[in-house]
Amino acid sequence: MQLFSNTAEIQGKHEVVYNLMEVADGLYLPNAYIVSVDQSNLFAHIRQKALDDTIGAFKLELDAVRSKLFAIIEELQPKNLEKKYSPPKKKVKPLEELWADKDIQGPISLFVHRKLDELLGQVVEHRLPLTWNVDRRGLVKDFVMQLPEKNAELDVHLYFKKNQDNVQYRLRLSEGEEEPWVVSAKEVIPITNHPAWLFIDYRLCKVAEINGNMVKPFQKRDEVIIPANSVKTYFQKFILKVAAKVDIEAEGFDVVVWDELKACQLELVPSVFSGEWVLSMHMIYPAQASFNWNDRRDKRTSLEFGEDDVRINQVRRNLGQEKRFVTAIKNLGLNNPEASYFTAPDKGADPFHLLNWLLDNREELTKLGFKVAPVQLEEKKVYLAKAQLSIHSERINDWFDIYGEVQVGEFSIPFLALARNIREENRFYPLPNGEFFIIPLEWMEKFRALMQFARKEGNALRLNKSQYTLIDELGIAQKSGAEDEATDLADYVPGKKLKADLRPYQLEGVRWLIKLYRNGLGACLADDMGLGKTLQTISVLLYAKEQKAAAPDPGATGNQMDLFATSAGDEEFLQALNALIVLPASLVFNWEAEIKKFAPTLSIYKHVGQRRYTDIRLLRRFDVILTTYQTALRDVELLGQMEFEYIILDESQQIKNRESKIFQSVHDLRGKHRVSLSGTPIENSLSDLWAQMQFINPDLLGNYSFFKREFITPIERHQVDDKKVRLRNLVAPYMLRRTKEEVAKDLPPLTTQVFYSEMTPEQKKLYEREKSAARNFLLENYDANSPQYRILVLQSLTKLRQLVNHPRLVSEEYTKESGKFNDILEQWDTIRRSNHKALFFSSFVQYLSLFREEFEQRKQQFSWLTGDLTANKRVEEIKKFEANPEVQSFLISIKSGGTGLNLTAADYVFILDPWWNPTTEQQAIARAHRIGQEKSVIAIKFITKDSIEEKILKLQDKKSKLAEDIIENVNRSEFSRGDIEFLLE
């Protein structure tokens, strides 16, 4: 048979056809073929065996159903059966030889029939083509079997006539309302034994009530004669198991008839269709006979064996008595969407919703005469009693204690005792009598977060003050003495000492910060870049200074100055605020200037440099101490001696790494009030958010292992929505984020454009060669846990990014052109000639150097800012760009100038190459698009088509979804195998 390796050779339409073939006497095995389809839409010729790796060439999809059926076919291949059932450590025997061995035939039959039942069930369910003993030389359409309707089964009828010397036994089959027909009148072939699948005149049929082998005696004759002395044995061996399932007519036997309904019993059972718990209704009659309420049969037969004879018990249904129970159950609101079973009209999300219904209606059911079978759920006996819960909380100092009691019938359970069950999502609570109380789903969902965060304290559950939202959400009543967390701040008006006019949203932010200050809770101000986080923070510091002055520190000492005392003598007189602001080194000057401008009454000390103070008494004299993260790390012992009124972290994403020394150092500092400032509180992962919250409100989100298990994994890997909602609710009171869009009336409009460039042919050739080599190596050597591998990934991707910018970044010997470089210069010439200014941002200083060379050759003035500039040189370059109209371009390294700059002279921003983290680009754009900008700002992102840059753009959109759900606008920069395949495809 020809194998197709080129899809262009394959013409026309094809389909997968499944086939059954007899490989030994009574043993039928499946296979699958790819078959061509003619113009009349009929199956024509077999082209090839259908396998996982062959159907793609014929433009056929390997969906879940095909994958499952191919797996079954593979298991039932003769070579695999031979390996499975040949004696161990001996030569593999041929399948025919194994099948001939009666001891081995049984296990083979059980396995094959079970697998064939799965296969044929899928064929019928999905209406897939099935053939019987197909001949490859003929047309496949001539071998196609007719399939039954879904869930359609044949009915079985057994007839027995007792004579003096024997019993005549006949078996008939029928479908629906048709008359029973003789098996020998048609070609009937049993394919499987149990359940029975039969081929009847090129038609597939299912008979679930009997074994397939029961039809074999009737393939060539109409009846079987049972000798009188074998009747009892024959009935016990072949008829007993099916007597209650099929229609039996008997002549010459003793028959006892029953027709009085004894009871109607309700029972919780799993649905055969959906697996959900449903309510079955059984009509109970004498002789241990019962009928499902809508069973088609109106009578049931059972056998009773005497010493020498067989007696037949026959129960005939009393439909009038049954109807009264059916009507009653429907009047109670149940319906039967699955025909056989009943369910409540509003199922909701609780898998045990019918148990709740039984508990609610048990008294009425008893009055109506129903019996309720003992309830067994997951092999546990359920205690049938409604539960009542009483619960309240008490506020004590900086925590809440929660008390409660559950009453279930005669049992009283402390609410605290349910904590473990709710945390582990185990609804079965054991009772002293050996039965189980099913914790209501409402309680599981309502108290899950409480049980996760609360800790046991005596006979109560205890929560931190910062976790008060959990109590508010639950509506748990508080006993007297609880403090009101809500504080009316409508009366707050900035004092005269604040030398600034707050915009409405800034005033709202200050009031929010003051509210948390009054309640002793930390805050994360996460406004977009350029919205004035610094000004809002300074306003709160002024307010805190006024509050501290109004209520002096009771621990202040006397007036005498003593260099060896623990406090300076003039501290009480100075009444210093003692606020510590930790920030990047590049922002120290900005903060000092802003404080002097907006709050000149606050005393400032810059705790930086070699000559900084080492005496804590000197530090205590200042309202505000400015220091860098690295200095705070070096001086952690000195700063640790002091309790600050405020500890404020600017660009607080610096502490995102919980294992870093910087995080540990600032976390361990003592501060009455804590604030973090960041436009990007989440940069790469939710672990960044945990670090922020752990600093401002310790243990708000639990310890890190708990947070990773409960939030990071469910949200980042599985996008679990209720986890996102829970996390958002926990952090919302302590995180305030406003975007530029929300305060658009205070900002000029911003337009972001994407300009696509094409590589030159020479550039494209280099890029594709490098991409192919990188893809082959990285995917063949994938190791996510190896630091060396991650370095190789980043190096490879960085090299590709450099090539699409300009191959000169990779090879100085390259003398050709770059498509993107030329496009940027062309766009810049148009903008420059219109007297506009632009910021050029790139993550590659070498790339900026190419533009610098070009501008120098053209004798165009420009500003330059990279990480190697001194602080004075940075200020000089900024002033030159802002003040000199001849300087129209500013070349900036995105890592050195992405934050802390105010460059409103620019009205164009060029993003020369995309970064993995979109927030980095947004911060760069915010250098020009910020408060004080009076012009419209246009940001242009230059992207090279058919390159890694397009993939980065898509990856940014894909991975920023996480933050939009929590606090908006974040990205993660870790590379999964899928990301690498995506970037290098």
C-alpha cells in the first residue's frame, strides 16, 4: 500500500471507517481505514490504515473520539493480544493457538468484549461508519453496517412449555412494538457476550438483558429441548439471572400471581446518563419484586426452586395505585428530565441537592406514604436531619474572634470543628453514631475563605484585623465593643501647609490613605505612572505630622542632650514625624525636590552616601528620611533600632522577590504605618503581589506556601475565576489603582500606534537561519528547571531581537541595511520637519548608538541617557531636551529611563523594540504622557513583521490577562515550552 508523505498528492474527500473482522472462530477484532468518498458521497476505496500519524496527510483531524478509538484498536491488535496473554518468559504464541486454549479463551473474551463494547458504543453515539469483513478489493459502501438509534435495544422473549418428558424452550427477539421473530429466520451473529452486541442481517443491534451466547443455540433451530431431569439445572444455570429482566411465558408450570402494591420507595442513586445524584422511585410488590415507576413492563417473573421442580412467581403491576404516588411526587415540585429519574427543578451547583430536598420534604413524604431508603453517599451512611448554625464575632485589639455552634438533630457540634472539613473540601463530617452529617454546600462556599485564613485560638477562630473583609462578606454579627472600621473622611480638607491643589482623584486618594492610617492598616497606592502618587503621599505625611503633634509620644524623654542616651533631648520639642521613605537611588533627588515644593515645613534628611549618619538619635530629629534600597539593606541594624511612624516604599516592585535580602530587610523594619507605591505591583507573577501585601499588612494573604497553593497555581495555571474574585476582595481595601483612562479629563489624549516593518532579504536570511538553529537546540534540550537553560533561552531570544533591529548588533561585519532602522529614520524625518520632539526608547544601548551615529552624521542635536551616566549628566541631558528647541530627539535606554522622568516637551514616543513586559513600555510612554503635558501624545511601537517581535506583541496580550483580573495591567516574563515553540515557530 502506498504511503503518502506529501499532502499535495492527496486529492478528494476522505473519511475514517471502522471495520470488524473475524480472526478466529467467534473472535472479532476491529481496525480502521482511511477511505475515499466518491462524488455521490459514498464510500469508495480503502487508501490506507487509519492511525494517529497517518490521518493528517488526508486533512483529517485527530479529535478526542478518534484518538480514543484508535487506542482501543491498537490494544486489540493480534500482536498485542498475543503479548498480553502468552505465558510469561516464554515464546509468544499465535492468537489462534491462544484462542483454542479454553483456559486462556475466557480472559481474552472478557477483555476483548469489554473493549468492543466501548468501541461500538462510541460508533453508535457519534454515528461513525462501521463495516463488516470489508474486502480491500471492493467498494467499501457494499460492506457498511446499519446502526441502531442511540440507546435503542432489542427486547427478549423466552417461552417454556413443560411436557411429560421435557421442556420446550424458545427465544424470540423484537424491537419496539413489532411482533417477536424467530432468531433462525435471520443471520444473527453474536459479536460480544456481555453486554450482547449482535449483527443481524448487516445491522448492528444491542441486547443488554441477556448474554450474547444465549442466541447461539437458536441460530439454526427454532427451539431447544430440555430433558425433564435437567430442567432445574438448566434454569439455575442459564435462565435464573435473566428471569427478572425479560418477558417469560410459561406453560405447564405452577404460576403464583401477585398484584397488590406494598410500598413506594424513594432512593438517591447516581444517574446512568450524567453520573449526578437523582431520585429513583420504585414500586415495591411481594415476592421481592420491584418496578421503576415508568418501567414498560407490566409484570415480572422470578423463579423459585423446589426439590424436583421449578415454580414461577409472577407479579402484575397495579397501575392505579402507582399513579397516586407519581402524581404526589410531581405535586411536590420534582420533575423527570431523564424519564426514569426525578430531580429538583432548580439543581444549582450542589451535587447533593436532592438530599437537601429530601430533608426539606421528609415530613410531608412520610404523610403521603412514601418510604425513603437509607441514604448512602460515597459509601457513607448519611444522617437525615436538617442543620442549624449560630455564629458571631468579637473584636479584640488587632484581631477578631469568631464563635459558633451547629445543631444537627440530637448532636451539637462546635463551628470550629468544621474548619478542617471545609478547608479540605470534605463535606462528610462524622457523627458519634457512625453516620455522617453532610455539610451544606452553602456553608462550604461561604466559610471556605474564613477557614483558610483563620487560626484556632481556644474555642474560637481568629482573624487579623486586616482580614476584616472576610467577616463583612459573611455578615457575621459583632457583639458590643467592636470598633467601627468605617471612618467618615468627608470633612478632610488639605491644610495650608500643603502647597498644591489636589485634583479630585488625588483628594480621593489622600482620604483613602488617611482612612487606613486611622485604622492602623497598610496601603498600596498603585496609580498609573504620572498621576501624582508622590504628591498624595506627601499630603498624608503632612496629615500624620499634624496628628502626631496633637498627641505627643508618651515615650518621649527629657530635654537634656546625651550622646549615649537612647533618645535625643530635643526630640519632644521637635516632634519629628519619623517617616522613612525607601526608594531607588535615581529618585532621591526627585522626592527631595517634591517635598520641598509641596510640604516645605517637613524636615528632610537624605540617608545616602559615605557620610550618612550612624547615630539613631540624629535620625529621630527628622520628619522624613530618604534612603535607597541598597542603603537600607546595608544599614538594616541601624534602622532596625527605630520605630518609624511611616515606612513608605517607592517603586515597591523592588521587593517583589520574597527571598531577596532587600525584601527581608524592609519587611523587618518597625513601622506603625506602611505604604507601598508602585505603578506595577505585579510585574511577572502574583508572587509580586504577595510580597507587597506582606509588607503593608503582614499575613493578610497567609504565608507564601499557602498563597501559592490557594491563589498562584489556580489563577496563573488554571484561570480559576472564583480565586481571582477572592484575591481581589482581600486586597481591594488596601490597594488603590486609578488608570489614566479613569482620570482622562485631567490628562491630554494619548494615541498608540503600531508600525510594521519588513526585513531586508539579507537580514531575513540571517534571521531565519538563527531562528531555526535556536528552535532545534532549545526544544531538543528543554529543561525548565535549569538556570543555565534559562540563560540560553534568553540569549537566543535576545539575539533574534537584535537581528530584527539591525544585524550590526550581532555582527560588526554586517554591511547591509535593516528594514526597521530605515523605516524609523523615515518616520522621524517626517516628524522632525514638523518641529515635533520624540523620545526613542530601546532595550539595547548598542541600537541607540546606531541612531546616535546617524544623527551625528546628519548634524542633528539629540539628548542621550543610559545607565552609565552620572546623576549630574542625567540632569544636564534632561534640561537640554526640555529647554532647547533644537534638540528634538532623546535616545533613552528603557531600563535606565523607564521611570522617574518628566519629559513633557516630547509629544512623540518611539518604542524601537518591544519588551516582554508591556508595563515597561507603558512606563516609558508615561515619561511624556503625564500631568503637565498640554499636547496630544502619539506613541509608535515599531514591530518587524514575521519575526519574534510580532510574537512578543501577542505574548504581551496573552499574559497581561492575569493582572486585568486582579488589579489590571501586568505581565509575566517566564518562558514555558509552549512559549518557546510559539516564539520560534
